[in-house]
Amino acid sequence: MNETELLAILARGEDSRHQFKENISNVDSLAAELVAFANSGGGLLIVGANDAGEVVGLTAADISRLNQLLSNAASQSVRPPINPISLNVQTARGLLMVIQAPDGLNRPYTDNQGRIWVKSGADKRHVTARE
């Protein structure tokens, strides 16, 4: 993904396949996003942009911390574990991390509290296994 493609996604706004976060510091919050995407066809989590799609950017330290957080969330806080792919994209406005969360093959996926999340439009919602 290049800068032009990424900026086009940001311009279209959030939807069921694209979620924007200025930054992430909580492993449980990241795990819930990954679970929702895995249960709902996959998608892109773009970190370094606000909800309006404006680039706020990340530092090199943010990228390092986010990579560790992503690894921990995907392997320890999502059941069964998933394998997201991350890509750092430099734009004229700042650095962004794009996390591609795969469509899960072993649904339902849960967070480490056993909650099942799915995408509902641009948001996520908690559901029961029957749903």
C-alpha cells in the first residue's frame, strides 16, 4: 500500500472494513478490534489517524511499542491466535501503521475475557455465540 492508496481510504472514512485510531496503548482494546475484524471478514486498522481520517502521525517509538503490542494481542489476547500483518506508511503529514487483520477461518474468535466481537458498521459490538 502506498501513500496515495492510504490517503484515499482515509478520505472515504471509517466503515466495516476500515477503522482509524490516533494511537493504541491498551492490549485489550487492540485485541477487541482484531477479534471484531476476524469475525467479520477482515479489515484494516489504521493507527495514526483520527476518526475524521486526518493524519496525526506516529513517532518511531510509537511504531516500536505498537509492534510489541500487536504481537502480544494477536498471540496472547485473541483466541484462537491470529496473524495480522502490519505495514508502516510514511505520508507527507506523518507516519501511519496499517494493520491488516485477516478474515478468520476458525470462528468465533474471542478476546481473553471470552467475549465475541463483530463489526457493526464502523463500530464493533459484543455478541453471544448464538448470534
